[in-house]
Amino acid sequence: MDVVHNCWGNLFNKNSQNKHIDEKIDYNKQSEREDQRRENMNIKIISVGKLKEKYLIQGINEYVKRLNAYAKIELIEVPDEKAPENLSEAQMRQVKEKEGERILAKIKEQEYVYGLAIEGKNPTSESFAKQIDQLGIQGKSHLVFVIGGSLGLSEAVMKRSNAQISFGKMTYPHQLMRLILVEQIYRAFRINAGAPYHK
């Protein structure tokens, strides 16, 4: 009986060890799949108007170069709509609609869209990083960030957005927002990688 008991005991222990190994392998495979999804991230930033300030271009190019270690990044500029300074509400809406059409033409159906709007949610850098990480895990690897012109985003672009984010209640030049945005995206990937970064 002791021999039979020991045999069954050894078999049970062996099965338990094998199950533990299998679970560990499955977990490792899941982690590898999640890492691969993150590595396949594609970031697209759509902005209205041509950026001319050299210091902003240099700053953006520096962060784009750093971001290439974590994701593919594409910067797209669409023409802004020329308009006089003093516009009526109807004219402002018309300008945003025309710019919005140009923006929407650059967005694909499967892409997850962030619209930058002052009324959007104002996440911390850590929660923003977590959002990007979770989207990658969920297989949403094509992210689009949209920066409107001086009048903001059209209603159609806002409706197309999956999420709306803000970097505070203060007003920034929309050209400067490109640099702020690309820096925050880079910061998010550094946080998700567990790498040191300025706080």
C-alpha cells in the first residue's frame, strides 16, 4: 500500500509540476504577445497648418527620433483654411468644417483617434501612459492624435474621435501643442518601458 501510495504521490507531484510549467509557459507566451503588440504601435499626428518655427521643428524632430525606438510615428500636416481675423460664428464653423474634412481624409477606419480639445479629459502622464499600454494590449495599435487649427476641431472630427484629451485649461498656440504632444507620447512610452525619465 505504501508503494502504491508513493507512486500516486509522485505522479500527483509530477503532474502538479508539469501544470505549473505549462502555466508559466502560457504566461510567458501571453507576455510576449503583449510586448509584440506594444512594439507594433503606430502613431500618427495630424495637425492643421504648416509649422514654420525652427525651434519647434528641431524639438519635435528630436522626440520623433527618440520615439522611433518604441513605435512608428508619422507626422501629417493638412492645409489650414485662410480666413480674416473677425469671423462670425457661421464663418468660424465653416472654417473648422473645411479643415475637418481634410483631417478626416487622413484617418483610416481601424484607427483609434484622440482629439485634442480643451474640454477633453486631462490625464496625468502616468494615466496617459496606461491608456496607450492598454490600447496596445487590446490590439488597437494604430493611434491617431489630431491637433486642430487656431479655431479648434470641427464637430465631425470630434464625433470621429474615440477619446478627447486636454493638456490643461490654459490656451497654447496650436503649433506649440505639437511639441508638447510628441513629448508626452515619448514620456508615456518611457514610463511603460520602466525607463527613467524626468518628472
